[in-house]
Amino acid sequence: MVDPKDSDDQFDDKVIDPADRLLAAALRGGTYRLASRCHACGAWLVDPVSVRRHLGPRCAARVGNRKAAS
């Protein structure tokens, strides 16, 4: 476990997995974004609204059209 009082430089020395090192750098650099996959088509979603509903805008429109037709 990393001590939160450690500086970023000390944190990098304690990270074992290279993927963890890349994630830590992205978090510090502000380039990290939450993404999830669309439940309908599997495309990556990064828009906060799409991430919350787990559907991209095109798939959400298709689902909406299906519901309206029923």
C-alpha cells in the first residue's frame, strides 16, 4: 500500500506494474477519462450522459424508436 503522504516521485518508485505507472501519469496529467462500453454495440463511450446510461447516442435513439413503435 502506498502512503498518501508520499510525493509523486516516491509513488512512481513503489509502482510495480507498468500499467499502474501509466495510469498514475495520466491521473497527474489530467488525461484520464472514465469510459465504458455501449451495452448495445460495444463502442467505447466517454460522454458522461452516455456512460451513465450505458448506451451511445445512436443506440439510445434506436432503443427509443423501438419503444415508440411498440
